Amino acid sequence: MYQYDQYDQAMVDARVAEFRDQVNRRLAGEMTEDQFKPLRLKNGLYLQLHAYMLRVAIPYGTLNSAQMRMLGDIADKYDRGYGHFTTRQNIQYNWIKLEDAGDILADLASVEMHAIQTSGNCIRNTTADQFAGAAADELEDPRPYAELLRQWSTFHPEFDYLPRKFKVAIIGSDTDRAAMKLHDIGIQIVKNAAGEIGCRFYVGGGMGRTPMIAPVIGDFVPPLQMISYLEACLRVYNRYGRRDNKYKARIKILVHEIGADEYRRQVEEEFAHILTLGLEPPPAELERIKGYFADPGFETGLSGDIDRSDPDFALWLDQNVHAHKQPGYAIVTISLKPTGGIPGDASADQIRLMADLAKAHSFDELRVTHAQNIVLPHVKKADLYALWQKLDAAGLASANLDLISDIIACPGLDYCSLANARSIPVAQKISERFADLGRQRELGELKLKISGCINACGHHHAGHIGILGVDRKGVENYQLLLGGSEGADTSLGTITGPGFNEDGIVDAVEKATDVYLAQRTDGERFLDTYRRIGMAPFKEAIYG
Amino acid sequence: MKVLTGNDLKTGDVIWWTGEGWSRHVNDAVDAGEHPEAILAREEAAQRVVGSYAIDASVTGEGVRPAHIKERIRALGPTVRLDLSLKPADPAAGNWVI
Amino acid sequence: MVENALRYRDDEPVADPAVTVDAFAEQTNASAVRIEPGDDARILLPHLGRLSLVEVNFPAYTDGRGYSAARILREHGYDGELRAVGDVLLDQLSHMRRCGFDSFAPNQAIDRAAADKALATWPEVYQKTVDGRAAIWAKRHGLA
């Protein structure tokens, strides 16, 4: 894992001092809320429905056990004993006091963490494949590139007041586990015919009220020109992205309106100019960063055998454990989606337990997934049973990864001041309706995603089944979408028809799954069946 | 009637205008009249409240009821964590927001 | 001298009034110009030699186009005064300086000492821009 040197540390320390000063000026009445708001947002401090909310950055979703432990301690010390892991691989605290914000940032800085640019119209925290450095199918570890990107984007002076927020995701496998094409910029590390590594830039994707899948803008950018290319992409956006309407201000609208070819032409022109300026860190810097992401000391010659005699353990093994590139090791995903639970929430004790387990079983490393789960990336197969027992005792062994109860849900109207409807109660009711794990496994891979408003933080456009909460004359109403996906086969869901109340939407989901079970052919997932038979049979079952 | 709500600048707590100050309990809220802007401007300027705004509400047998679900949830707390709400002992408290 | 001006240059301030970009194109003797957010700073590139003051207007501090305009001018060699004008706030000064601004004419006066402190906010910088500061990567690898 990356470790700060004195420069990195100096930057976060300076940020703590700056923000303390800004908070003090606000509390002293030297700044109005209008002036303070964008400054606190650049440190992830929102004013939400009930209180201030602090979003802490977890760069590319990677953290060590000391950092995870600190997240648990902050939940106890400054919040109400829990945190919420988000679809952007970050963590949010819901009950923060403004007067504590400086101290929290100082605590975070003590473990090389921060809340820099976790909100605001700037380059947000970069996300990445949660299996980076561990996946059996990986071409190149994206984390060194993500760290290079983190440093470049941190306090970038030109791009702090963009037309709108800007999200980047980076992956290094063919399998897209990071919804890469639904970001402002998605970077996929690829290999060309000559066997060289390069960055493929997808620009102009996003969800929100106008969902779009990003087109390829830069097919093959040499890794040592990645920063210059980013600089070019952002400059064109900063200059020409729309600022007259915040709902049309994301880069996806610019790329859509002028067309991918014209955007590409402008980027290429800017890129040619920027390459003359020497803005790119030298090759030695990428190598230095790569050094931190070298494989941990994997043991060799380990047995790959696992004792599956405990049936509950075997279920978890089949559902939540993935192949590792190193023989004798596995990737474990800890589901934060217990039946009836709040997707992505973890108590301070659970957070600290996961930190301890990472230290004992995963070379001190954890990941946060965009599906709001936690990954222990490097677990010895021989340790899996003992690990599972500890997770089970803490309520963290739900064997439901990628099943219908592994729901992504935004905080919704229970917490969020932008929401139109509650998301969490719907997620809870669906997970209770499908509580039987045998039934869930019969349904197979089924990604269900719920947003409480059109901003789509719950990725409803990209759910095999998506749910969008709306406000209908002051009453919560839920629309159903089918056919979305966020993987390599990214697609956007289609609304089935009129919306439902809270119980009605749960029934509608069940009817959709019944259609799938009746119509599927061998090996088809829900999504495959939908794509084959189309919307009509589902509509008929739901509204007929 | 119009009642005023916002958050305490320092603590972030949801608060309601009582006519003399701010309370965490919606039942303490009073009718702010037809021109609440002056009160809000004064209280914001005095650093006592942030993000303040006026909403429609009515008085029912149970007390002050904001017209919109959003403010009812603000008044209660998260319906999915009633233990953290203002009515932690009432398992049916969530029904009030609907 | 402009009211509320903060200047980080040693030369004498330019007395000429800044004209609009459109007017500048017609007045071959104008030496000061004001760029609005929607103006393309690249239009000025052929005329950098006769410019001694460029004002970049920020009608609202949230409109960040002026940061790109400033950098583009500096990247192409403009070394005259580059002044941020308008809704210019204390907490934006540091980034503006990094993008090449060397004078500020904020609507609301900023105290010189507070401005100096704000400009010193970042002990190091991650990016190479146009302000001559060595990026952290350059220091790490002995390139600065």
C-alpha cells in the first residue's frame, strides 16, 4: 500500500490547518454561509437532513488496518457509533458537529487520510477496481496510476471550480468491477498489439438525471502521458462545459452536445500543447509509487484445498470468495447487507473487527467496493474457515454477494436533504421478502440498486433491477427499471411504467423475478433473460 | 401556518423557531406569520442557525405536523434508526412521518 | 491605482484602462484588456507582445473559467500583469496565484496580511503549473 512521505504528510497537515482556520472564521462570523459552504464541501462536510455529514476519502477504496481502525474510532468519538460506506468507496458519518470537524481531520491526517475534494465542483476521489493487485484476471494493477492521479488532482489550482463535480474511475482488468463507463472519466489499462501498456480513456459517462455511457476518447494513451491527457480533458471541460444550468453541467452533456469526435479533436489539440510544457511526473515517480504496491510476501507452495464440510461456510465460500492470482490465496468480500439491514452501514465495533481481521489474515489491507461491501484482498485459503467464523459471530457473514439482497441503496430521505423518497426501508423490505438464501441463489446474480432521487447515487440506472424514489404530491412513490448493467456490458435500465408505493414496489420486484424464473433458459441470468425477451412479459406480469 | 426550521450552526442539530429562540422539538414551533424572512435573516446573521427556511405546517392532536414528509423526517430523525431519533422508545414512531 | 488592489509585482502598475476583447481586436494601440468568462483567451496569443495588463473577470467566484484563461496566457509566454478582478475571495488567492495571476482587484477588500498568509497555505505543490514552483515529484527525484 502507498505510504505518505514528508511531502504528502505536509499537504494533509496544511489542509487541517486551513480548514480549522476556515471553520473558526465561520464561527466568528467573518464568513457568511454562502462563502463557507463551498469551502466546507471541499472537505466533504455537508449540511444534511439531520446534521452535518462528513465524507472521508478512501483513495481508490484501499486502506490499511490502522486507517480502518481510525474510521471506527471516529464513529465512536465524534459520531453515533457507526459509519456508512458509499458507492464511491468512501465512508460517511451522519452526525458531525461543525466545531469537531478540525479535530476529525487531524485524527484522519494522523493515519494518512483526509476528506479532501470529497464534494464540490472539483475532481473527486478516484475510484478503482476493488480487486486490484489480487484479481486473477488482472492485466495491470491500477492502484499506482490511481495514486499518481490522486496526487495530481489534489488541490489542482485550475480545476477547483469546474462547471460541476468530476469523478474518475480506473481499472486494470477486462472485467469491470468499478462501473468505469459511468464516470466522467473511466480509464481502462489495456495492452496494444505490440504488448505495450496504455490507458484507454472513456469520457463523458454518468448517471444522474441524464444517464450516459462514456464513449472512447483516447484509445491508447501512453501511461507516462496520462497526467497530460487528463489535464487536456479537464481543461476543455473547464472552458466549455455548460455553466448556465447545473443539470446540464456535467462533462457528459458537453461530450454529447458537441459530439465525441469534436471533443476528442479539442482534447488532442490541447494535449499536443500540454505535452510541450513538461507537466508529466517522470518515469521514476511512477516506479516509486509502484514500489508501494508490490505483492505482499505471499507464501508459495500452499495447498489450495478447503474443507467444505460446514454447509453454511460452503455457501459463503461459493458466493463471497473470488479467485486470487496467487495460488493458495483467495479474495474475500464481506457483505454489509444483512437481511433487514441498512446497506453499507457498519458499527464502530464491526469496523474495528474488520481492521483486526485484515491485520491477521489479509496482509493488513482492506478495500471498499462501490457496491458498499468490504474486501479482504489477500486471504490464505487455509485461513478462510477461521475468518468466516469470526465474521459470522459479528453478523458479517451474509453469503449474498451479487444476489438480490446485495442491494446498493443511497441514504435516501432518511438522511439526505436532496432525496425525494426513502431508499433504505425499500431495501430492507426487499431483503426481508427474499430472506431465504436458497431462493436468492435460485435467482442467481441479480443486481438491485435503489436511488431516492434522480441524482442516482444508488445507481438505479445500472441495476438489473433499478428502483427510483420520487415525490408524487408529497407521497413517496417508486419507479421500477429493468435491464441496466454497469459491467463490461454496461447498459441503462428502462422504466417499466407507473410507479408504486413502498409495499407495491416490493411486490413488483417479486413479480419480475417470477417472470425470469418462468422464462429463463439454461445458464441465463436475470439480465440475460430480460435482454432476450424484452420488457413486454415483465410489464404484463407487473401491471396485467 | 408557517413554521421555521434550520440547523444549529455549531452542532448541526435540527431546530425549530419558538418565537424567542430555537428548540430541537417540533412541538415547540410557533406560527412565524406571513413574513418570516426577516426572522431568518436576523437569526442567520447572528450565527444561531444555518440552512434555515420556512415550511407549511398544521397543528393536530399530536402537536405540530409539518406539511411535507421531508420535514416530518427532520422532526423525528431517521426512520431506519429510531434508536437515534427523538422518540427512541416508540417502535411505531416512524408511522408519523407517512 | 485600482481600489482594493493587491499586487505581487515589482514594476509600475499600468494606468491604461482595460478594454473588452472585442474592442482590443480593433484598437491596435491598446495595451490592457479585460477577459470575461466566456471569452477565448487564445484570441490574445498573437498580441501578447503589446499587452502589459490582462484583467480576468470573475463575476462569480464559482465560475472557474478564468483559471484556465490565466494559465493559457502564461503558458504562451505572457509576462505582463495578470489581474483577477471581481468576486475574488481570500480562499481562492492561492490557486489563482498558481495559475499565473500576480495581482488581484477583489470587490471586497482583502487585508494584505491575510492575503500573504493565504498565499502561503501550501508548503508544497503536487502539480507543475506556471508559477515556477517545483512540483513534489520534481523534488522527490532531484529535478528541482
